[in-house]
Amino acid sequence: MIPREVFFPKPATMQSLRLSPDGQLLSYIGPDEADTPQLWVRDLGDGSNRQLTHVAPPGVTSYVWAENTRFVCHERRDDGNPRLVGLELVSGTERFPLAHVKPISFEARDGVRIHGYLTLPVGVPARKLPLVVWVHGGPYLRDAWGYDRIGQLFVNRGYAFLRINFRGSRGFGRQFKLISFKQWGGTMQNDIIDGVEWVVRRGIADPTRMAIIGHSYGGYVALAALTLTPDLFACGAASSTTTNLMAFVSRFPKTPAVNSYRKREKRCVPEFPRIWNRDIATVNAHAHTTQLTFSPGPWR
């Protein structure tokens, strides 16, 4: 049975409540005796509570479970800088440091300020690293600072990991969204490329070993990158994405339930001839030169 606190938590004592992957523990952020937020777990079998962290103020601000229930990855700022730490559940000891997620910003080619996050391997010089560019979907979602299991996986294998909040990403104001309209394959695409070149110019990434990956709209960006800038990336991967903008917009079901969605996408997606026809020759010319992976994802 799910504890009552999951649905009716007490904000002063229990925040960020989550069930462990195996359903045996309830985790939450709560105050210790000094009123510093710490990470706690409650055993749903016997009802006992256990304090997992003992960090200095301001304490724990966020956390996430590992899928095997053996570890909890949490954010701590006790040294003045945010960092991520992997905590072993049984012993309560910090077993491994997670890579630091560094906020970055740069100026796009048309002068718009773009923000993102760069994660680098631990204990490896940040010079000439292979780079993975991860593009979020939406396109009006956004990437945020914090634990990212995909990013931590790649940096654990020695890759630099770049995420960019291109124009249109939420949280940067109305004008930032408006300037993204009809810019699929245009300035939205340029923001990604400009971010990659920003990392390369600083000597962090090896320009001969770069990959681009995305899901949904991010998959479209990956495909467009291999089309519009075929010499920039060594390989790419796209999941549950749009491969034909003409079909994407024109085949929306004409029902009231999706009418507002159809109107929004037609307002935001470029006119067909300008974006789809201009580079079909480039697609054919470079189709055999770049490694590409498709995945249908959980839905098509």
C-alpha cells in the first residue's frame, strides 16, 4: 500500500517523496536535528526512518534513485558549489563521484544568447575528448541542471556530453520562443551547431569524433545535422522522430481533439518548399558517408 504521505505530504518535514524502484522504500528530503535538509528513507515494511546523508548546510536539494535500488544519486552544495554524488544505500557511504554538470552560455551567430550544459569525464583532461551532443525534444521542452543518467553514462565512458537549450526552449521568456517559429532546420538548428563549435574552439572536443543524438524533435535535429552539416559529425542517432515534415503536418487527424495541436505546429514548422526541398540533393549525396541509427521508440 502506498503511504498516505505520498499523496498528502507535510511540506515542512517531507519534500520530493519518491518510491524506490523495488517499491520497498519511501525516500524524501527532510530536516535533521539542525534543521538542515537531508535525504531520508522509510522502510515500508516496518515503518522505520533512516537518515542517509549528513551534509553541511544548505544540505541536499535534489536526488534520484538508481534503477537497481542500491544507490541514490543526490545533489549537495555544502562546499559552495553544486555537485552530484552517488550514495550506496546499504552502507550510507559515498561510493563514487558523479561528473560535474557545468552550465554554459554562448552567443549564436545572430547574437542571441544561448544556454546549455556541458558534462565532462572525471579525472580526465578536458582536451580533445570525443563529444556526444544530446538534443531535447518538444521542441518547447528544455534541459535542466541536475542528475542525467544518459549523460553520466557517456562521461563514465570518456565522452564529453553537451546539451543545448536552443531558441524555443521553455523558461527563457516569450520572445525566446517567438523567434523559434518556422525555424526548424534554420536558426534553431544553428544554435546546436554554434554550441558544438563553441566547445571545439575551446579545445575540449575532438572535431573528428563527434556524434549527435536526439529523441522526437531532437531526432529531427540529428537528421538535419547529418544533412545540412554532413562533415561535422561522425555519426548520429534518432528516436521517435519526424523524417518528413510534409507528412508530419499534413497528416494530422482533422478532429477537434487535435485541432489546436495542428494549428500550433503549422504556425511553428517552416513552409514545406523552403525547408524540405532545398537539401534533398545533400541527403542523397551524403547518405553513404555517415553512420546513422534509427529507433522507433515507444511510439511512432
